[in-house]
Amino acid sequence: MNKIFAWSISAALAGFLFGFDTVVISGADKQLQELWGTSDAFHGSIVMAMALWGTVVGAIFGGIPTNKFGRKNTLIMIGILYLLSALGSAFANDPITFAIFRFIGGLGVGASTIAAPTYVSEIAPPKQRGRLVSLYQFNIVLGILIAFLSNYLLRNTGEQPWRWMVGIEAVPGLIYLLFVVFIPRSPRWLISKSKTAEAEKVLRIINPESDIKTKMAEIQNQSDSEDTSENIFMKKYRFPLILAFLVAFFNQLSGINAFLYYAPRIFEAAGLGESTALLSSIGVGVVNLLFTLLGVFLIDRLGRKQLMLIGSIGYIVSLSLVAAAFFLSWGGLWVPIFLFLFIAAHAIGQGAVIWVFISEIFPNHLRASGQAFGSSTHWVLAAMVPSVIPVLFSTIGPGYVFAFFAFMMLLQLFFVIFMMPETKGKSLEELSVELSVGKQNINLQNN
């Protein structure tokens, strides 16, 4: 188990770089606009947003190298993309060059949401799979916090501190690359490529007490029965496809990214001063980290469905209270308190579950494609929803926006109760059979 944990952590470090890369640009924001004298429109849509569009592209096409070259090789490629992005951005002397290298980093972020959860889900024993895959989400949250801290510590470094802020990512990027080089290849991918001897060695480490020959035969039988011409949009895979779409859809329609991007603005709209708003934003990061840890601890004990139920109820209560606070003009610290509850509900529910769940519900030969579909849905909405928040706040007001998010979480609660299956403790091969070929019946949902 120690080796499996080390391999899982190594792959999950891609999530740390994901979180770090996403947030580190916030420290360079104003410096870059002043340096290059760009307009608000150009700065927002090109300089700042290019990494996000790279993420969308990486998520859409990341399943291709994950399937063709393998999970491990794709993780290595992702590390190289992060390194290129960090160093290229740090040495850029014009906004276009900077944007190109940020786009390259975005490709790494998008691809990591496919390759890392897929890899860990395929090496993890069923009883520890949820906890090990959710290490990816924990690393995302940790990367966000470290990026904020890094920006603060480097704010007065040199004549152009922004170069150090974006360039320092090369350090964790190099560490990640060194770690991931030494992980083994996924046994399920190896078997799909007829590399059975290498696959058997890895499986003996993963399950030393089990009947390896029987497990090999189980995986091989499924691999032999798989049609390589199949795709996730076929009728027999409609149920896991709908599950992946709805989990990703509700993840963003909770308003989580909209809130994270505009936390200080939201706190100021609630009547807090600028300094108090910034302090509250740091509190959000701490709450996110603590409850993500709790989610990682509970996901294999309570199960994915139970965490989603807890999170959904927490969402509905907290978002309804935030909406009420804006409608009724409740002052003081009520809005931050309610939003801390919102962050806790997200971290223990959707935050802990999304990447684990999507990595479990597709058969081996379509897992990377299914992960790409769910990840793409997530990232397209992550780009769209926050982009309309400033306009909505200035037109209909924050109260109606948060009321809408609360209503969407009520719909998520119905989805979890009546449609979402429990995947805890089952092998990937068992889930493949249960969730396809018309066997996704009500009994599965009650397991």
C-alpha cells in the first residue's frame, strides 16, 4: 500500500500544479496590464484568459494521448508543458508571447484532469480508490493556497516581481516531473496493449494477497470483449455519459468558480471593507482545504453518494441564506459565514467526488474518453459561468444570482437521490458491467 500511495501522490501532484497555475496569475494581473499598457478587453480576454482556453482544449483532446501513449507518458508530457509554460511566461517580453506560454500551461491543466484521475483509479484497490483519487482534488486546493502565499512572498522581488511569481512554478513542475518518471504504467492500459508480463508485475504490488491470475483473466476478458471502434456516445454507454455530464454540470451550476473568482467583490457587495474582504477570501482557502481533507477521509467510508447528499443539502441551505442576506440587507459577517458554509459543502461533496466518480463509471477502453467528456463539460462551464457574474450582479443583483444557484442545487439533490449510483468498494470491471448494456437499474442506486 505504501508504494500505491506514493504512486498516487506522484500522479496527484499534477493537481497541485493545476491549482498553482490557475491562481498564480492573480498576483501578476495589474503589473502586466501596467507594463504593456493593454486595454481592459485585451488584458482580460487574451493575457488573463488564455490559460483557461488552453485548459478547455487540453480537456477536450487530453483523452487521445492518455489512450494512445498511456497514462504515465501523458503525465510526463503534462509536466513538460508546465515547465515550458512557467519558464516561457517568466521570460516573455510582450503580451502575445506571454499568452501563448500561458495557453501551453492551460493544456497541461486540462489534460491533467483526465490522465491523473484515470491513472490513480486504475492502480488503486477498490477499498482505497476513492481516497487515493481524491488526493488529486486535495492537491488542487493545496496548490491554490501555496500560489497565494507564493505571490505574497514574492511581491517585492526584483524590478518585475511578476516574472518571479509565474516563473517559480518551474520548481514544483520539475519536482513533479522527477516523481512521475518513476511510477509504473497502468496495468489495465498495459493489458489493453497486450503487455501482460509488465501488467502482472504491477498487479502483484497492488494486490499481493489476491489471486493475480484470476484478476488478470478478469481484466483480460473485459479487454477482449471490448470493441476498439466503440465510443462513449453509443447507446449502451448513455447512462455513464449522462452521469458524467450531470456531475460536471451541477459542479459549476453551484456557482463555485464564480464565487472563487469574485470572492472579494462579493464580500464588498455585502458591505465589507476591502481589507476585510481580502481577509475573508483567505479564510475561504483555509475552509476549502480543511473540508477537502475531511472529504478525502470520508469518501471510502461513507461513499460517493452519501457525500453528494451531504454536500447538496449544505449547498441549498448556504446558498439560500446568502440570497436571503442580500435580499434582506443583513449586514456584518453574515454573508462570509454563509459562504464559508457553502465552501465547506462544496469541498466535502462535489469537490471530493467529481474526479473520483467520473474516473470510475466508464469501462477501461473508454475511461480516458469519458474522463475527457466530463472534464470538458466542467471546463466549458467554468469559463462561461464566471464570465457573466459581473453583468448579472450589476443588473439583477447578487440575491437573484445566489437564489438561482440554490435552485440548481435542489435539482442536484434530486439527481443524487434518484439517479446517482454508489460506486464505493466495487472493482472497475464490476462497475463497467453494471453501468452499461442496460443494467443500470434501481437496484444499483440502492447498493
